[in-house]
Amino acid sequence: MTFLTAGENVYRQVQTLLLDQGRRSRFWSELPLLYEVSQRAPDIAAYTKRAYTLLLFKQVLLAGRFAVQSATPNNAIREIERQLTELLDIRVASDARARLARAIKAAVDVSCKPIAASVRRAVLGTAMIWQCYLCGTSLFSEDRDSPHRVSLDHLWPSSLGGDSVEENLLPACLHCQQAKANHVQWESLGVHNLMLSPYPSVDELASVTRREKIGLFYFIAMTRAEKERLSLRDALLRHGPALNVRVRDESTPAGFFDLALEA
């Protein structure tokens, strides 16, 4: 079974309950028609749906966090359900609402937990030199003051229900970790504004930011994870470090979905 963090579980339930049922499901299935003037219509439609799912996910998670903080432990899930029904006007079957409330409580409970020493050892192993999973930079120090310090990146952000477990962690350099920050998926990295000229110059290709490259990296990995039923971690590792951008077809203006990465 593919590993899911507590936050990912909430995200998927939000998508299933609020976007993939009834007339809302029909709306999303017809959305590519709005973008049919673009050759990348399916990708752009998927971006729109996932971006909206992220908005709803963050909304329910923040409501759940407030409910847990304001209620007694025994009443936390009941208060989350009340928040879902009254404050967010989320109308779903009672059993589905209760299941979502339990998932939200679990995500709130694991958020921002420190990484245990045993987990850190399991991720880093006995190696003396590590590699950033995003850009491939060699890292050979655990000293906090070293520019070559290895850090552990939560693939699904800790602040948004990402468990501090081996399956949700990979070694990263400080530059990539800071660029990715607590963005939950590629849709939240501002990639929709990226556009390059036909036959872009070396300088124009170099203007693509690290954050945009990481967005593309995650887009490729998550597409592979869904297609091959892999965990996000396995898909990222199979892709391997690569943040050098190239354009698939240089003869036309290139947006985010027209780019590829190579090592």
C-alpha cells in the first residue's frame, strides 16, 4: 500500500468529498473544454482543480487546528465536525464528515513534530556524503553553521500534517529547502506565471527560479507517482536530482507545462 502522510489523507478526502461527487464532478470533468485553445488543456485543468483542492484543504486544516486548540481532548473531533458544518458550510453525509474530522485531528496532532534521532539516522544512514534529492548538491556536514550542511526535508510539509517519519523525509540542501519552504504541492509554487520566449537565450533559461524548478520537479514526480501507484518519496527518488531546465519545443513560447528537467 502506498504511504500517505496524515496531511495527504486529508487532502485526498477533501478532493473526493467536495470536488469529485455529483454536479461538481461533472464540472471538473468538463473543465478542459475551457482551455481547449491550449495544447496543454488537460494539464492546465488539472492544475486548476488541484489548486482549488489545496485552498479547501488548508481551510479545513486551519479550522481543525482552531477546533483542537479551543476544545477539550474528548470533544475535539466533535468540535471539528461542527466547524466543518457551520463555519465552512461543508455538507456531506454524517459518516463521511466524521471520517474527515478524524483525519483532520490526526493531521493536526502530527504537525510540526520534531524528527526523532532514530528517524534521522534511518534516513541518513552511515554515509559521510549525502546528495540533495532536488538539485544533486553534495552535502558533507551536519554542522548547523556549515554552508554544506545536510538537512531533512519533509516531502509533505510538517506544518500541514506531514509526518516526521522516514517515508516523508529526504536529504536536502538549505537552498532547495528554503525555496520549497512549506509549499504542499507543485501547484502552490507560483508556476502559472512562468513563460519563456521562443528559442530562449541562456540568460532567459537561467531566469527560471529555483522555486519554479522545484515546482516542475514535483509535477513530474507526482504525475509518475499517480500513474505507477508509487509513494511520493519513491517517485522523487526514481526521478533523481535534476534542476536544469530545457524547453521541449523551442519554436513556440513555453509555459510551465512545456518545460523538462535534466541532470
